[in-house]
Amino acid sequence: MLFNLLISLVEDYSFLNVFRYLTFRTGLSLVTSMSIVLIIGGPFIKYFSKKNISDPIRDDGPAEHIIKKVGTPTMGGLLILIGILSSTLLWSDLNNIFIWFLIIVSSSFGILGAIDDFLKIKSENSSGMSPSKKFLLQIILALIAILFLNQFSSHEHLENLYFPFFKNLILNLGIFFIPFYIFIIVGSSNAVNLTDGLDGLATVPVILVATSFAFICYVAGNIIFSDYLQIPYIKNLGEISIFCGSIVGACLGFLWFNAPPAKIFMGDTGSLSLGSSLGAIGILSKHEIVLGIIGGLFVLETASVIIQVISFKLTGKRVFRMAPIHHHFEKKGWAESTVVIRFWIISIILALIGLATLKLR
């Protein structure tokens, strides 16, 4: 919005050419979204606390959660969404179809998450929307977004799946790219949702993934850098760096309030929106597998739940003391801050490994 206006004035004011630089606008996007969240965060939390808009705590979780976290406001994902969308609309090129795809995904999944949060608050339990209904709606939302992308974009690599560490290993998915991308978006949204169980646990890994993909999208959208790294060049992909910057900024601002002890939780509003956005970015950049590496912590958390469910149904026994796995370590006596920081360290290592795949081909 503001970018398009400023660029239209370049002929009269040449200094506005600086806004053509992706790195400059990515920085602006980060600072803008962070500032918005920091400014409105305090009044937002105060209002939600006054209205008692809090997330019911699981009664089967660690005992100290029931004592320490009860009454903490939820739906903080609204803060994140406001920061992301405001910054993206201000600083990105709104003629770029990839930006609108990301706006559709993040907004629709955020609304779904908000409905789920509202139902939890209204019913005063942690169940909310039925899992089957929520899962079905996620599939529908992802399908609509993918059909929109396929119809209006000229993404020449859309049906291809690229493998890290290999220069020429490419799998053409054909029509099966649709269910595969639905799996990526829905899987990512639920993976972040499962990880969001401790103060700040999901926020920092999201920041790391978004930062990594800001770089990946920048180089994949540059014909010189993409050729040097031997990754697919995707025209206009660099604009996604602006969206990634807005995620980083919004999450940094949110972390100010979400750091232990959290003054607010992001709720499904934030986790579903952020997770689906990361999945969508992975699809656009054609680094879906790298997303699984950099976001490996989310994969680990999801796998722990799947393993726990399968084991209990087949044998009647649990592999973990509690799933997702961060609660397992809490049950073993680890302090919440210990679990969070150690998982952050794992995320940093995975991000470095994922970025290394760009060169190791």
C-alpha cells in the first residue's frame, strides 16, 4: 500500500528509490510489525484480563500449570496477526500474487483459530472445536488457497518437489501437488499449535524459521544467487522476504509479553496462523523438505503425539509420560524454562543445518 504509493513518486523524488531494495523493506517490515505489537500489546492484555478472556488449562497437564497459568489471557495471536498484516500491507508490493496467497492463508487460519479459542473460553474447557471438524475446515481453507495460487500465479515450479543435497533430483507431482500442499499447510499449522504449550516455546522457533526463509526467498528470487546456489529461480519470490520480516517482528514484539512468565498466550489464533504461513512459504519457495529440517522441532513435537496415540491404541501403553514431548520432560522434573531454552537451542541447530543444505548440493 505505502510501498506502491512511494514507488509511484520515484520520478519526482529519486531518493524514494531506496524502497525498491528488498533488504530495506524487509527491515522496515520487521520494525513496523514489532512496534505495532509492542504499542498495542499492553492495552490489549489489560482489556482481555479485565474481560477474563483466558484459556482453560488442561487438567491432565503438569500441576504447576494449573496453579501458575490459570487466568492468563489468550488469543494473543490477534496481536501477531495485526502486526503481520499491517506491516505486509504497508511495505510489500501488493501487485505480487504470492503476497495475497500468504495473506489469505494467514488470515483464514487465524480466523479459524480465533473461533476455536472463543469456543474454549465460552465452554470453559480446553476442548473447543471438535478435532475432526477443525481438521476438515483446515483442509478446505488450504484447498481454497492452493486453487487460488494455481489459478492466478505463474509459478512455473509449482508442481515440482526439490530435494536438498541433490542438484538435479526433482519429482514432478502432477495433480498430486494439491493434496501434498494441503498436507504441508495443514500439517505445519497443527505442528506449531502442538508446540505452543509453554511460555515462549513456539515463538522463538517460528522466528528462526521465518528468518531462515526470509534469506531463502531472497536468494531464490535473485537469478544470480539462485544460479550460484543451484536452487530453482522463482521470479518475484523475493517479495516474500517482506512477509517473513513481518512475522519475525510481530513474534519479537509478542515475545516481550509471552516470555516466562507469560502475560498472554497466543492461542490457536496465533499458532494456526503462524504454522500455516510457514507451510505456505515453504511451498512458494520450493523448499518444503528444508522447512521440515529448519522446523524440525515442530516435526518432533507432532511425531511425539502420533507415536503416543498409536502406542496407546495398539498396546494400551504410553511411550511418553505426556505428549507433546515438552510435557514429557516437565513430568520428568525439568523446569519449564529449562525445557524452553533447550528446545530453542535445538531449533537454532536445525536452522543452521537447514540453511547449510542451500550450499551442500
